[in-house]
Amino acid sequence: MGVTKRIVCLANSRKMQGRCVAGRELTDNGPGPWIRPVSARPTEEVSEEERRYENGSDPRVLDIIDVPLIEPRPKDYQQENWLLDPDFYWEKRGTLAWADLAALRDAKGPLWINGFDSYNGLNDRIPLAQANALGSSLKLIHVGQLELRVFKPGEAFGNPKRRVQGQFSYAGTDYWLWVTDPIIERQYLAKPDGEYAAGEAYLTI
């Protein structure tokens, strides 16, 4: 028998041909665990049809949503996964206020395992063997200053495509991570290449 979980949406990011949607459960006793609805496809991304509301709109960050689920589907370090029920619409129940995000933050400390970088990133990779030993794959953090960089990371190799990267310091460590939220990504890709101070921010990592 399935179950409906009420979550506050804290991520709706690009994944394969669909999205990765995740949030914290909201219970009568306060914030609950992270929940990531996943599909039955091998790559588990959530399609537009599977995640949309009955009026056809797409869930947005800070939406409070009732999500029909079938069963937990923990996988390696992604212990937050739940198999979604594709036969039912998701239902929006409200919107979380910015001021209420502080109560949902994860405890401050290293994000996961630092010291592994991509060519244009900083602390943005974790070896799979080490990642599988982790007990979670989602965190909500608060940073005092977020900088967004728009540039062509593959230009030296003949790739002219532009990307958006978030740069910030957290718990004494610097991070350069790619932005995967399509709304923020589109907003900054519309700007010229450069660095943009976004100020205080809550980030789902």
C-alpha cells in the first residue's frame, strides 16, 4: 500500500531528460527526513508528467507538496529515495516562507568528503567507493555570500557552451559547484560572462 508524504520542495534540478526533485518531510512534530521521489526507470529521473500538478504547472522550490509514493527505494549513498506513484498528481498545499528555511538547515560541518576536484571545480567530486559509505546525499546549507560565475569551461578544448557555477565558503572550506537549478541557470545564462555576487543564500547540495 502506498503512502502520501508532505514535503517542502528544496530542489527541482536537471537530471538526464527529467528532474531530480527533493525536499524535507513536514510532520506534525516538525521537520522530518529528506525525501527524494524517484521513478522506476534505471536512471530514476522524474518526468514532467510524473511531477506536475493537476493544472499542469511544475513544482517550484519552497512549494509544500503532497507526493504519492509507493515504497522506500534507498540506493547506495542515496538513502533518501522513495519510488513515486505515477498514477496520481502531486498536490500543492502551500508555500514555505524564506524565514522558515533556517529550521530546515542541516547541521554545520563538512559537506561530505573534501579534497577531490573536477577540472573547473573545487571539492565537487567524491570517489564512488567513498561515496557509497556515506549515509546521505542531500543537505540544505546557509551561506553568507554566494558568487555565481558564468563562463565557458570547455573553451580551451573547443567547446563554446556556457555554464553557471556557484562559488562559496562553508564551514571553513571553499566550494565551486555547478548550478543545476534550471530557473537560476536560465536567469544567469541570459547575462554576459562574468562573476555575479548573489549575497546570502540557502543552497541544496
